[in-house]
Amino acid sequence: MSPRRSYDQYCSAARALDAVGDRWTLLIVRELLAGPRRYTDLHADLPGVSTDVLASRLKDMEREGLTTRRRLPPPGAAYVYELTARGRELLPVLDALGVWGAGELGERRPTDALRAHWFALPLLRALGEAGAAEGLVEVRLEEGDFHLYAGLPDDGPVYGDGPAPGEPDARLVLDAGTCAALARGETGLRDAVREGLVEVTGEGTAAKALREG
């Protein structure tokens, strides 16, 4: 395996970019925050990446100690990729990058791909700001369903695709436009609930906090 290019600078920011500065790397981290993923699932949720580039990035990330690869037991018998503890430490980096880039979320362009779970980190942030960051939260958008693990142990997934496994503490129904407004900080989650932009059901702490806000 050929060595990766380096900035060759004795600087922590440069060293970090040596590890995660390649195109697609941080977006792979975003996908793996949902827990172990198969290569085919990663490829499906990273529209625009070639198979060669994705395979190369995954090898680089494994070499950098950001991910591991393991084989599922039968009947699955497929390989999955997952973040290491060091890889999970990139969560606040991705979150900060999302905050910084939120202003770039203008009108959705015709060429823009969208997966519902790409709003997971902004919605986790919005739940925290609303004092509702606790429990399992199911989110329903026209583009699909996903669920969030708000305030739960740090060593598990941050979110997951599809409906919540089991009864969630809260269910949120909203649209992508409202998600984008929340990400940009143009409204808060409690305000969006009051204005009828977000429908909240459930009897958990998060649901009650949002309804009583």
C-alpha cells in the first residue's frame, strides 16, 4: 500500500488533515455514526462516490485507526465497517463543521441528493437546545424515516436509518425545509412545534419537553 500524502507540517491541524482531509472521508464518518455499515450501504448513501474511491478511503481510514472491518456471523456473513473510539471522536468535529456550513443550505438545487438521516446531527443539536436531548427519538420526513439516540451512551450509534427499534420516547413529523431552517438556526425546535411545523407525539421526556415548551 502506497504511503499517503502529508502536509509535512509539525502542526496538529495539519496532522488532522493528513488523516481526514481527503474528499469523502468525513462523510464516511457521518454514515458510520449510525453504527456498523456494509460497503454496499455506504455506497448507496454516498451518491457521487466511485467504488474505487470509497474502497481506497476505507482502507486509509482503517490504516489511520479510524475504522475497523469485521465479518458478521452467519446468516449475514457480510463484512461491515465501523468507527473506532478514535473515529467516534470526530463527532464534535462534524457537528462544528455542520454549524459552520449551515449558512450554505439555501434552496435545494435540482442536482442535490438528499437522505433523510443527513439531518440527524442538526436535529440532535436542536433537541439539545430545546432541552429535549434525552431518549430515543423517531423522525419522519417525506424522504424517509430515521431515529436518534439523544443523550444515550457514547459508545453506541448516534442515529439509525428507518423507524426506531421499539417504542420511541418521541416521534417528530416534519419536512426537509423545516430541518434546514433548524440547521441554519432560523428557528428553534420548540418554536417550530408551536408554529405547527413539527408534529410531536409520545410520552417520553423529550416529547413532553417539546410540547410544554
